[in-house]
Amino acid sequence: MIRPVLAFAAVTALASAHLTAQDRPRARDLGVAPGIFTPGEFNAITDVAGVRVGHTTVVVGDSIRTGVTAILPHDGNPFLDRVPAGLHVGNGFGKFIGSTQVSELGELETPILLTCTLCVWRAADAMVAWQLALPGMAQVRSINPVVAETNDGGLNAIRSRPISALHVVAALESASGGVVAEGSVGAGTGTIAFGWKGGIGTSSRRLPASLGGFTVGVLVQSNFGGVLQVLGAPVGKELGRHSYRNQLMQERGDGSVIIVVATDAPLSDHQLERVAARAMLGLGRTGSDASNGSGDYVIAFSTSTDVRRRQGEGPARAVRMLADDAISPIFQATIEATEEAIYNSLFRATDMSSARRTVTALPIDSVRTILRKHGVGGR
């Protein structure tokens, strides 16, 4: 895709360099490998061919701790070459721009942006402007931007609404395949999960040829509460940090999680809604309680050209999609990848301080001890 030119130096000036992260493991480095299926090459959403991820991390002064994460479904113009999509709302306490049109038409016509709660409208406006400037868009009069959020106000001066158009465009234009940065980056810069530093996490599963050979990739923005468990081990309970541990502190565990599921399986929008719903099972395995104040959203899309919706092709469309009887392995892969992506968001996150507070990262050595005690993991 040919993109408008942006002076990236301006973005650098707006967002100070992110603090150097210590080398922290992913879940599999500790032997935490949920499920039965094997990850793809990068164990990331980018294992689904064509999917790209970009981050802009915004750390400024002693109070701004936020960012933007962009997920692009393919390397073409997403408005002219649309992918089917399905949305599941686990708990609707949140802002998910574009959700009603996705539910109505069952398709994406923009990338997916993740950011902070009070920045969703600025992010949406910036992405619309970016997309209108792309080749082939001169006659377009309507765009449905898809932007989701979690509230990072515990660390971030969220009322300043610090996300700018430059941050959004930088995330979109820097998006790439391969390894995906995780933890305290992009939209995960200021998030908190289970009382520990949350962030961005990703994972994937590749089905064996006998089950279709399809790939499922998941990316999460974790910022929610509950009682953390890792492969069933009561990590949050044993570490003494979880929702309601001290009612006088009013630690209710409110927050949100956004889960993005990508697959190359040829699925309809209705089938993708069903896939999205299964991601909640993976979320539940980690100990989430989906509290009243938590916006828990899942959006799933298919990159398969068999179900692609190209504009200007005429009134009829030939579609070849997977039979419902063959979809259960994709459900399983989604559950597994969601669970592992959430673990990765925690394991890879680093301590984060602001004028408001300091949030520490999950203590890896303590987690390793707890896992060994309960006979799970193995490293």
C-alpha cells in the first residue's frame, strides 16, 4: 500500500524514548504452554499471513504513560479490500468506536486501533484522515473507524488526552509482521492487570493439516482485575495481590481488556462472532472476574481471500467458507492463544512509574516458584 508521507521526527519529539526494558521471559520460557496446539513461528498474531502490528509508545515527563497500537489485517487498502469480522461483548462498560456497523455489516473497513479511554475519538479522527488520503479514496464519503480502549488513568494523566494524530499515523505506518513487541508498549504502556503491570501480549496456534492447517493469532491489551492464575496455579492468591484483597482499599479490579483475534480460516462474519465469544473462555482461565467496570471486548476477523469483500466487484460475490462442523478446532485454538497472550502481556511488562503511582511487574522468580509448587510450568 502506498501511504502518505509523515515526518517521523515530529513523532519522536512528541514522545520521549521509552525506558529501557529489562530482559523478561515470555510464558513459554517458563514452560507455561496452554493447550494442545502448537504456536506459529513467532507465537504472535502476525503468524496469520499479512497481519501487521505497529506501536507508538508515549512516555512524556512524569505523568504521560500511554500509547497507540495498530493492527492491520493485510497489506492492501482495508477500505477497498475488506475482511469479514465478528464482535463479541463480554461486558460493555467501555468505548468501542465502530462496533455497531461491524455488528450490522460484519466487516472491517479500517485497521483496528487500541489506545486509552479518553483518546479514542482523537485516534478515530486521525485514522480517518490517514485513510482518506490513501490512493483510490478520493470519492469516499463515509468510513467506519474501529477504535477500542482500556482506561490507563491509574498511571497516565488521561484527562490531558495526550494522543495526537502523529502518534496514530506513526503506529499505522510502522506496522510490520514478524516479532511483536509486548508488555509496556503502545496501548499497553499505562495499563494494569490483576494489580500488576499489564500491557500488550500476543500468541498464536497453528492447526495440524488434518484439521485444516489454519492459523489463529491473538493480541490483547490487558487492563483488568480478578485473581491471577497461571495454568490453574493460584499466583495472585499466593502473592497476595488481587481484587478485593483489602476492601478498605476498594481494590475492585475494574478495568478492561481488548482481545483481537485473526485467522486465515475462511469464516463468515457470523462464524467469527462465535470465534470471538470463545476468547472469553481463555480470558476466564487467567482469573478475570469481568467486573462491573470492565469493558471486555473481542473482535475477530478472517484474512482468507475466499471470504474477502472487495469493493467494485458487482452485486454478487462468490464465497467459499468453512463448514460449521469443522470450526471447533479453531475455537480451541482461540481459547489457548488468548490465555497465553494474556500471560505474555504480564510476563513481558516492566515496572512503570508516574507522578500518580508506581506499578510493579509480575515477579518472575516468585511465579516460577509457585508454578513448581503446584506442578505446572517446568522451567
